[in-house]
Amino acid sequence: HTQGARLQERLQTMAGFGALANGGCNRQALTAEDAAGRDCFINWCQALGGLPRRDSMGNLFVRFTGSQPELLPILLGSHLDTQPTGGRYDGVYGVLAALEVLHSLQDAGHRLRRTVELAVWTNEEGARFAPAMMGSGVFAGVFEQAELYQHRDQQGISLRQALEASGQLGSEPCQPFAFHAALELHIEQGPVLERAGLPIGVVTGVQGMHWYEVIIQGQSVHAGPTPMALRTDPVQALMQLLPQLYGRVAEAGEEARLTVGSITTSTHATNTVPPQVRFTLDLRHPQQAVLEALAAWVEDKCTLSLGALQIRIRPLWRSPAVAFDAGCQAAIAQACDQLGLAHHHLVSGAGHDSVYLARLGPTGMIFIPCRDGLSHNEQEYATPEHLQQGADVLLHTLLTLDQ
Amino acid sequence: HTQGARLQERLQTMAGFGALANGGCNRQALTAEDAAGRDCFINWCQALGGLPRRDSMGNLFVRFTGSQPELLPILLGSHLDTQPTGGRYDGVYGVLAALEVLHSLQDAGHRLRRTVELAVWTNEEGARFAPAMMGSGVFAGVFEQAELYQHRDQQGISLRQALEASGQLGSEPCQPFAFHAALELHIEQGPVLERAGLPIGVVTGVQGMHWYEVIIQGQSVHAGPTPMALRTDPVQALMQLLPQLYGRVAEAGEEARLTVGSITTSTHATNTVPPQVRFTLDLRHPQQAVLEALAAWVEDKCTLSLGALQIRIRPLWRSPAVAFDAGCQAAIAQACDQLGLAHHHLVSGAGHDSVYLARLGPTGMIFIPCRDGLSHNEQEYATPEHLQQGADVLLHTLLTLDQ
Ligand SMILES: NC(=O)NCCC(=O)O
Ligand SMILES: NC(=O)NCCC(=O)O
């Protein structure tokens, strides 16, 4: 068994980096807060004999060498970055629970055969820099590092600049290495397990997701003397467009998801119709074919040229639906059985670094319930009991895969 | 007659301060560009013997002493600040045409009896700092200077800091002085004169205007795993609210105006329903009673508490409908007759510093047409002929009032 109290203590400490007033965290990727949190994590790992290194995407790997280092390693981990109004568990739990698993094994004097690489992936959230799962994406060869280096945050800072400024730019190239299996433990971030009253989810895969940027170009005019009928108002175009998009997604059924996470007018003068409105779209569906049909419709609706009014859509990211390794799923289910914990198979609504690791080798994910299915929110919460049960399942799955 | 070519040249020079790629200007109040433009203007004035001084709101007054300095002065002027994507004429024309009038009088060897105070009011646009017409508003005792000093721009810089940083904080207190009359020449910024085919508008008054900030508070949740039905999405609330507001204003008839100049989500993560959306409202109507009825309806619609969804509205500014002095209107109409220029009486759709000066003494405004009624836009344009005709009307009105 893992030590739930020690895990709690570390979760609490990590929540101090980028702490927000309402209990959550703003520890966005490659900020000073993120760097400080990672330093704290490295100290914990080194006290247990872990050997840290960073790659050119800022991914952090801590090696715990096994008794048979010639065997392929097992990857454990998740991410430490958060949303701007994020919680204390998303990502962090997966990293600190993996550390707790290794700590408990040392306490028990159990030496693993295989080396464990404890991974902290850079910018999983995609909040500061789009897209999400950047570090694992470059690791898996899905993204071009040179291209991502030029992505900029809202302040105009490039990813490359942020890597340097935060001291996270490692000397090793970001490239894949072979692994025996990769495991990620995470809060569900949705309502399924809580509603089912079950402590553990065996994740079968991840739904498909598309990200877009939409720009509506109108004409800036004076708020006072300009008759309403003479305006080409991008805000009025927005208010006509959005109900169509949400309406179409509602028709596609309960599983379809649409989110507008960011809207900004290009100017902020109260007395001027803004020349432009920019917003983002996050579109998801577990079935790849349904997602693609929805995406085609949305892309078409967001492409318009009508006099001075122009609507343009630009894809930012496409992550197709993914199925996880059957062997890993079986090992997780077996661990649950050993521990006497009921489990449920489910599809993840959120993207995770495991999505990209699954392209390289056998990958599995374990979910625990979170209160009200709430995530990407300061009130994000999971009970100490579920947190420890998840860590125990991770421990037992690791032991199975180490055989 | 004034010299149209000299006026053109100065307009061109001023357009170089904060010049934008598409022909317009971004010379927002109390920026380095605004300060540089004012310095250039001061040089021109000093070359004609004008004596400049600044007050504690950064209002700039240049005194041209008359032959009978014991008489009450005449105030001429407007503003030099622009919108973020502003044109070359809004405000600037009124200031530089007043200078041209004084220059022409000197050329002709005509000494006015009355002293002229050529005024450049601070932050008329209200684009960088809300509300508009700040400098003239404090001058007229409508706003509290100490309160305005704390207003902040989008970057969090306070008005007081901006006054200091731009070198525009004057040593004199901002307080009213008595004047014989105040005159402001401006482009119409709307389509009335152009459609009527008339070169000059005698402005009878200014419509009433209300500014608001509206905040929709929802709940931030994850874009992926959160079913649409479980969301409290401020963006969806926005898309339901806006059509009601625009619809109500449309019902109020052609004269009613509604503008949403700024929308921002409080976070900009693509994969998170934002916790909050903030937007501004600019509501106008020439009839005070109609404006107030509309405003009450809008304020009511934007006040809601429905579970996690909260809509709050905060008034930023109320400027009631204003009627200008009949004597000034008559003097302007008489100048038009002297010059053989047809004119039209009309209400201004835009606010102007004259709105506040009218509380202190006899105030009048002269309009000229602008192309397509377009203003607060880089393509803002007025013909050289109209520009000179307006300046000529200002000259003749000044001569009449100097009697
Ligand atoms: N786990 C998590 O919140 N990942 C962010 C990527 C996504 O948008 O699903
Ligand atoms: N003239 C002008 O554009 N003034 C700005 C104040 C307003 O009408 O909003």
C-alpha cells in the first residue's frame, strides 16, 4: 500500500506554487511558479535517489534505476502545469502519486526489475501556449519542435523564450525512447465515476478533439452617430454565429462537446464598434467519424465573405480519437481485483500525455472520481480515500508490469 | 478666408504621430505619441505668439491675448487624442482649424478684441481610460479629479501615472474660468450632412449616452469531459443576452444606438469554459426620456442571479442629452450666410468636449460632412474643400462673437 498522508502532504505543498485565493492554482506552463514547483519535485526525487534530466522541450525525466537496467523502462508520470484557474489535482496527482508509489516501494525494501522513468511533461494544459500535450507530442514525433518554439502566449512570449526564461530548456534533444509500458493516473475530470459510485476507472481511450481560432472581421465605426443599419458589426455577427454552432453540436447528441474558451475584441474602446472579434473553439466527440462530420460543418459555418464581413477559421490542433493498449487495461483491472476495488471502463473526455505515448508503446490510464466532475476549476477536489486508492492501483499495476 | 493648404499640411504632420498602416492613427490619450503630437502643436502655437500652459488633468490651453484683455475670453478647441484605430480628423481638425483661424487673422493683421484660449482637452475619446471627455468634464466640475486619477487602462496604468509618464501633468489646478463663448468645429462622424449634400451643420445639441460594464459570471469547467447540460457557461449566456439587447434597441426605432465595443473572457484557455465574460455597452438616444426608458430595461436585463450564473451591470458614465446655446447657433448660421454656404441644423450623435463646456457658458458646434459618415475608423476622410469651409465658418463666427 502507498502512504496516503504523505501523498496529501506533497499535494498540499505543490498547491502552494501559484496558489490562488479560492483554493486553486495558476501555475501555467513555463512560468516562474511552474519552475519553482518542478524544483521542489526534483528535490523530493533526489532524496529518493532519482536522477533528473531535461530535454529541449523542457520535459523532465527522473530515472530510478532497476535491478535489471538492460530491460526496457516503465514510464510513469503526468504534468505539473495548470490552467489559469486550475485545481490542485489535474496532472499533479499523477506525478506525485507515481513518486509516492516509488517511495512506498523503497520503504518496503522492494527493488523493481525495470528502471522507472518518472516523467513530467511540459505544457500539457495548452492554456498558455496552444496546443495541449506539447511536450509529449514532440517526444512522440507528432509536433515539430522548431514550429512550436515560435508559438506565442497572450503576452507575445514565444515558447522558446519561456523555456529559457524559466530555466527549463534541457540539453538533451526531445526524442522518443523505447519503453515497456507507460502508465498515467489522473482524476476523471468528468461525472461518470462519481455517478456510478465507483472508485476506479480503467480508461479505454480518449475522445477526438479539434481546436480552432475564428476571426470575424467587421468595420470599426463610431458608436454614436452611426445608424445601426449601416454597421458591419463583428459582435452582432458573433451573436448570430454562436447559437448556430452550439445548436448543431446539441443536435449531434450528448457526447458532443463545444467550448468557446476565449473571446476578445481587437480593440477595447467603449464607443467604437470593434474592427474584429477573435475566439477559440474546442470541439470533441468520442467517435472519430462523428467528430469529422461536425468539424466539417463548423469549418464551413465559420467561413464567410459577405461585403465587409469576413469570417475565417484556422485549425490550431487535431487530436484523433485514441484507444489504449488492451494489455495495460487488463493489468489495471487485475490490480483493482487484487485490491478489491470495483472499476468501470470509460473513455476519457480530456486529452492527456498518454494520447501521444500510446503512439510509441503500450500505454494505460487509471482514473479516480472527482467531486461534481469538476475540473479546470479552483474547486477541483478528490477525496483522500480515492487519491490513495488510485495510487494503490498504480502501484499494483506497476508490480504486474514489472514481472 | 483661411488657408486650406496650410491646414492640410498641419493635419498631415499631426497624422504622423501614432500613424497606422492603413492611413489612420493610434494616438490614444497620454501615450508617448499623444505627447509628441502635443509638443508639435505647441511649437506651431508659440511661433504665432501663443502662450501655453497645462492643468492638472493635462488639458492644454494656449493663450492668444486680445487687444482688450479685460473682456471675457473666447474658447476654441477640441482634442488631439484618437481611438485605437482612429482617423486623422476626429478632434484634430477642430484644434488645427482653430489654429489656422488665428494664423489667418494674424496674416490679415486683424487683432481680436477678446483673448482666445485655444484648448486641447485630455482624453476626449475615452478609449484608453473611460469615460470620454475627461479633461473637459473635470474642468466643468462634472467629474471628480481624484476619482478619475485612479481609473486604469487595459494595462493597469492609472490616469495619474499616465499623466506623469507622458509629461502632461500641469502645475495649474483644473478648474473652470469664465468665457464669453466656446466654439468647436468637428467632422460630423455620421451620414446626415453627406446625404443632405450640405457643407455645414449647425449643431443644436448632443444626444444622451450611457456607458456600462457588464460581467457574466459562470463556472469554469473542462471543455472535454463536462457534458453540455452540466455547464454554467458565460459565453452561452452572452449569446442569449446580446440578441435581447440589440432587439430591444431596434424596437426603439432608428435613433437608438447600442454598441458592444469590448468583450473579453477572463481566461483564454481553449480547453476551459471561462469563469467570466466582461463586455461594455454604449447606449444612446437623442431624447432623454427614451434613453432613460431603454437604460432601465437594459439595466434590468443585465441583472440576474440564476444558480451559478450571475449577471451584473455597472454604470461607467451617464451624459444626458444637451442643447447648445441659441446665440451661438445663430452666430454660426449667420457666418454660413455671409459665406454663402448652405447649412442644416442637426443633433450630434457623438459626445464632444462642448457637452461639458455648455454647462459653463454659451457654447456652439460646427460640423462638416465626412465620407460615408465613417469615423473611429482609419479610413475617416473629409474633403479639402469641406475642411476649409468649416474653418471659414469658424473664423466668421469668431469675428461675430468678438464684436
Ligand atoms: N487533463 C487535461 O486537463 N488536459 C488538457 C488537455 C485537454 O484539453 O483535454
Ligand atoms: N467625437 C468623438 O468621437 N467623441 C467620443 C465621445 C463619444 O461620443 O463617445
